[in-house]
Amino acid sequence: MSKGTSASKTLFIATLAICAALLNACASGGNVSGSGFNPTTPKNALDATAVQSADIKRVVIADVNLGSPSRKYLQKRENAVDAIIADALEREGWEVVSTREFTQRWRNAVSMHGDPVDPTTGRVNSRTFSRIVNTIKDQMMESSNIDALIFTDLLEKDVYFSQGVNRVARWDGVTRKPPTQGGGNGVSVNFNWSVPVAATTIRISIFNRNLERMFVGEGGIALNEAVDTRSGTGFVRRREILGNETHIREGVALALHPLFPMKNWPGDPD
């Protein structure tokens, strides 16, 4: 092979690599698109006037839930999901400050007012929670110039597979095929598809400097259980929970619509 041909081939391969990298960057970015009408798509609540008045520039994502704590197996993925949410917000021009701005003040306020979460039941004492958050607001909003406080809750929901040849589960705007797990040969003809399956939804709640809610939205992410091909008769907890970044980004895009409009939002039948 001549040196000229070799150089041309090297340049061609390098160009392909750059193009592939650019495509991957776009695919993992914020330009998430819906995939057709889905009747389960949530109608999120947006106070457009409040958002405009807040003139949001700097926000902080709380590292506690607005409601009860997420299931323990979901808590392991909270930081990863929050990082994707932060990326989506920053792509829209918001500055997301370090969660440390919230965490240390939360700990200090808990030492003053007590833990709002009952460790036995997981229930939240709303009065104590309100006192803590108001204490944080008084300390943080002014000193750190925070315009909005954001809570991100990973919710476990029961969903069902549709009947028929092409079984899928639809909830909160997404459609997912049944994942499989195990070393077996397949699914028994007697497999019980009518039982509920655990799935994850992300809920995003945004409050202004006065702790008035400006937005709340939800979006489905992933199935937490898979068909057990070893037994072929039931579902089991998936080994990898929320491991598909594309699914997470889709759920986040759904949960932020219409605050940040999602391309081909699946809630529009037209």
C-alpha cells in the first residue's frame, strides 16, 4: 500500500471516529424526543407566571425527598439520576450549585428540629419537615443567592404488561418491553403476566425563594423487575437498577415538560 493511500485511510478512520463521538454526545444530551402518543403521559403542573417572576438563574437540588424516602434499592441510584437532571437544567441555562449548599444546612436543621422521617415506617412528619425547610430557606436563599429549590423523588409504582403477542408496560409516558434475567431457555407458556411489576418514576418539584411551588412533573423511567428465565414462571428484581441512561434521560425530559418542552411529547394525540 502506498503512503498516500495509507494516510488517506487514516484520515478517513479519524473522521469516522469524530462523527461517531459527536453522534454519541448528541444522543446522551438533552435533546430527548418522545416516541409516539402514550395515553399514560402525565399532565404536569406549571405556574408559568411564578417561574417568570422568579427569574431563575441559580438552583440547588436537595438530597432528600419531598415525600417519603425512596426504596433502599433505588436510593443507590439517586446521585446518578440527580446528575442527569442537573445536566438537563444546565443545558437550559440554569446554574446548578453543589448539593453541599443544602446538605449541611439540612443536617444542622435536623439537629434543631429532629428527623422528620420515622425510621420504622418511613412516614414523614410534615410539620417538622416544613420547619426544617423553612430554616434552610432563611439561611441559604439569601447567603447563596439561590433562586429555586428542587426536590427529585424516585417513586416505585406497580405497572402491568398488556395482553397479546407484543407485551409492553406503559406508565407515566414511557413504553417498556419486559426485560429478562437468568440462565434459562425462555418463558413458560403458563407464565403469569397479569401480576403487577415494580417500576420507577421520577418526580421533580421546583419551589421559589418563598417555598411556593412553581412546577411539579413526573416521568416514567424503567422496570425494576425482569422475567426470570431460570424458573420461567415469575419476575425477579433486576441486578442492574436504572442502568440505562437513555431511559433516565427520557424520564427526566417527561418530568420537566412543559417547563422545558420535550420534542414530540407523547401526551399529544395529534
